[in-house]
Amino acid sequence: MPKDTFHNLENNKKHKIIQAAIQEFTDNELHKSRVSNIIKMADIPRGSFYQYFEDIDDLYYYVIDQVFDDIFQEGREHAKQTNDLFEYTRRTFEIDMDGFLNDKRHKFIMNVLKSIGSNVEYLTHHNTKRVEYIRSIMKQMDLSGYRMKSGDDQVRLYEFIQNIKRNVIQKMMMTGSSKETARADLNWHLELIRIGLVKQEVTP
């Protein structure tokens, strides 16, 4: 975690340091990132950096926590707009699609996923926060007609739908299809989930 000296900085200076770090971590995976690049972009002395952070890893995990917190908060804001899981999925699909198409944000996330893969402690921390986020979203949804009643099943349902969204977006990017086609593809998958694959037998 950053030292108190960082937290006591003016917001503008903190923002400048964080933006410089995000740029460096977008350009490079953690093991290739350099303090020298960050302090140059942030226009701070090297000595000041170590007054704010233990090392570059300390800054790195703080920054990605902040980025994911912002992503989670954005999702929570959309959950306030509807209690229908399918409508929520359509709303956040637009955000996810724009995120994938934003080369800078996509590259940052890809570098993060590569960099944190071997950090078991951080992965545990991140997954705990991610599950808490998912549960907070599902609590906002009207799931009274759903078969999935347990919290674990609801988390798995959310993850299942997220995987579908990612697959639809990746297909759009690979085939060069339009956003409209991707939306129609998502709706097809959501309707399949809603009605199910197998017809229910009618008992006489």
C-alpha cells in the first residue's frame, strides 16, 4: 500500500502519478515496467517516488486495485437502473464492447492479467473483491423466477453470462462484424438462456 506521504499529496499530484503509472503499465507488463519512466512522466524526483511507495510493485498493485474499483463502481451504477438481469447484461455489454475496442484500456487489462497470474496472494485478494462485486450486482436483480437460488449458483450464472459477452465481442473483433451484429448475437444467446434448450413435457 502507498505510504501516508502519498495519501497526503494534493489530488492533482496524486492523479498525475497514477496516470503516469497507468501509462507505463499499459506499455509494459510489470516485470518490464520502470520507475524511471514513471517519474519522468509524472515529473517527480526519484527520491520522492520512494517516499510514496516501497517499490514499483507497491504502486502497481495499488493502481490496478483502483482501476478495478472504478470498473466495479461503474457496474454498480448500471445495476441501479434496472433489476432485470438480461437488461443489465445488455447495458454493460456496450461498456465491455467499448472497452475491448479501446486499444489502450484493452492492452492495460491484458498486461494486468499476464502480470498477476503468478501472484497467488493478490489473485486471492482480487477474486474476493470480484465475488463481492458480483454478489452486490445480483442482489439488485429480481431473481424470484430463477432456478438458481444459492449465492454460489448466482455467482456462477453471472460469470457464465460474462463469458458469453466476451465470446461475442471477440467474435466481432475476429470477423470484423458490426456492433449491431454483435448486439443481435448477444440477444440470441440471452434468449437461449431465458427459454432453455429443452422443451418441457406437458403432462396430461
